[in-house]
Amino acid sequence: MPIPALTLLSIALFAAAPVDEIAPGTVLAYRGQVRQRSTEGETPPEKQFDLTLLVAEKNDQSHDVYWLIDEAGRGGWPWIERCGRVTADAYGREADDRAPSLLYELDEDVAVIPLIVPLLRPPVAAMADANWTADKLTYTFVEEAELDGRAIWNVQVNNAYGTKRRLALSKSSPLVTAIAERVFMGMGTEYELSFKLVNVEQLPVERFDAERRAFDALLELRQALNRPARTQTAAWSESDRKILAERLPGVQMAAATTRLQRLAEGAGRDVARQDERAVSVEQLVEKFEGQPVEDFQVGGLDRTRAYSQDMRGKLTLLHFWEYRDAPLKEPYGQVGYLEFLQERHKSNGLAVYGVAVDSRLDDPQYRGEAIRGVRKLKQFMNLSYPILLDGGALIRQFGDPRTAGAELPLFVLIDSEGKILEYHVGHYEVDREAGLKELDAEVQRAVKRNN
């Protein structure tokens, strides 16, 4: 379909003079939305976003761009994931996971929606029906047109299943001025993603240098934190907070008066809140570690029951987490690493119990729904260790860290005499070979003491 007929997406572009080249220092501002497709008429968008690109370098084969994204509605990335730098291939090959994307919160899941970098220099002469292929996508010039005062080519992009996206490509530059894309999320539900160019600005050299320094400072901080790309949460460990304390003030200074200033200020507020939570969590650790566990009994899946007395004489690990099947977000409470830990130390007498913490378990109306979710999660993650069901009483006995503003999971390692050896709130740092290395080391120390 030709791009001028983008009535489905209601895209209206500003009228601006064509840009012959997208030179370094050019700022491209796009505004977009995501809406669910419906046979009953147009639905309102449930996510809006602004995508800002700053061209850092260019050649005939690619553009290097800094990017910044702001999202509203249906979830969003933590501040550290809202900017980056990526190489945009001139022919349309899609970038890696360092490219911009949206985080979309569905009713029962979370989805990542990659965004293409809207710069394209086709490897074939522009004429109707001319095409090329990149990354199993076929790009075809459809027809010449005019869109809001700009001469463009309509370009259709197909995959093996049909039309994936449509582009409005400027006839005089690599600038893609409008994008309409089909996106499938959840259980195959179709959505419409669109974004449009709303402004082009060429920065003076001094401002370009300042913006570049701000982006570089933030990206160096991200590298120091050693985060995998597109990590959906930002709960900082003790080592992370030390890095942030050392480097974030410099980032904020570099970002002052640039387009990254608001993001850097928000980062400062987030770190301050997490520092306050860390103090509260440390108080919980001091309160519980080394103390005997009060007696308890709690039911589990399949009408099983667990008693604290039966855990005496064993090394026991309780893992308090929601254990909900939806919305299911990485790193899934680290249950995969916990399964690995159990298998590794089963012969050493380690008993692992998951504790599904869900207030619905105390409500007869919703208890069955909550239990079904736990069961589905257990099957999905292929967990072999037993899962107990807690409406809130058991975790309160262990000092619910959520009352201190922290998030689950909570790991409680109990020795054979019933004393708490390790009380850890939040995710452990992950070692590629040893998994939860810190917890694994504590288990090994406990095993040696018992022997």
C-alpha cells in the first residue's frame, strides 16, 4: 500500500525543506504510537513515544547515531536503557540489541518492540518495482509521491509472511520520514506501530560537542555497570551503587543544558531512593542473620505441607518471590539459577523451597486463580523444587522487605540448627560459570561446617 494512504495510522508530517545529506550533528526528532488493530474500528493508542537521534558519524555504508527515547503508557525502560549508540546500516539490515526499542507491558506479559533507525540509502536506483533484500526482508520501491510538501518514495518492506512495514523515504536524502509497521505481541495479537518525523535540526559545533560528551559519559557509565542490553529492571546492587556514586555526578555535570539533562536528573533521584532502600534492607539483614527461625508451617502445591521442624538437620534455602505466570519478566526471580544450585548441591543435603508470595492466596475468590498461575510458572520454568504458598503471613515472619520499599525475591539460607546464615534481598549478581556465585559460596561454607 502506498504511504500517502496511511489513514490507519493518521500520520501527518511537518512540511520542511529537503535535506541533501544527514551530516554529523543533525538531530532528528520522531514521535510515534502503538495501537492494537481491531476489526471494530480504530482503537486509541496505548503507548506514545518520542525518539531522538543525533547523527555522530556517517559514510556511504552506514550512519552512527546516538539515540534517546521517552515512553508514556504501557510500561517503559528504566533510565539506563533509554539511550544508546548504534550503527544504522545504509541498506536496511537491522541493528543489534543496542538499537532503540520500546518496552510494552501487556496484560499477561512484557514485550520488546525493536525500532529501526530511520536512515536508509538503497543499493539500487530508485524506480518503481526496483527492490533489494537485506536480513530476509525485501524492500520495494512502490511509487513516487508527495507527503506534506516533501517529495518521497513509498517503499514497502516484506518478510516471508507479507508486508512487515511501509516507509516514506525522502527522494533527496537517506531520511525516512514516516514508518508504519505491523507488530505481533502476546498470543499473536496484531498491533500498529508508527512514528513520524517532527523536527530536523543542525547543531552548531559547540552544542554538538556538548551533546556528544553527555551521551558518551552516560554510555561509559552503562558500560561500567556491565548491564546486558535491554535489561528490564534497574535494581542496583551494592557494587552498582558504588559505581553510580562515583560516576553519576560527572554524568549529571556533562548532561547539564543538553537533551540528556532530564534523564540524568531522574537517574539521580532513582539512585537516591535506592540508597534509602538499601539502608532499610541492611537493617533487616542485621536483624535476621544469625537468628533462629521461628516455627512455621505452610501449605504448598498439590496439598503438600512443610514444617520448620522437618527442616532441622538440613541446609534449607527459602526463595520468596511472586511465582506468577503473568506478567512474566526477566530474570524470572532467578529461579533458573536456583534450579541449577539445587541440582549442584542436592548431594550435599541442600533443600530448596520456592515460596509463592501472593495476597490472592488468602482470598477464597481468587485463590484458585493464583494457584493455577504458580503451577503454570513451575511448568514453564521446568522447576523441580517444591513451591509453598504464602498469602503474606510467612514472609512477614521473615521481615517482608517490601515494607522497606524493596522488591522480591528474598533468599533465606537456614543452617541445620535452624539459624539464618544468609538473608539477601533482590537479585544476586550472576557469574556466567557459577551462576549465583555469592549464594553458592555461602552454601559451600555451610556444607563444610556441617561436615
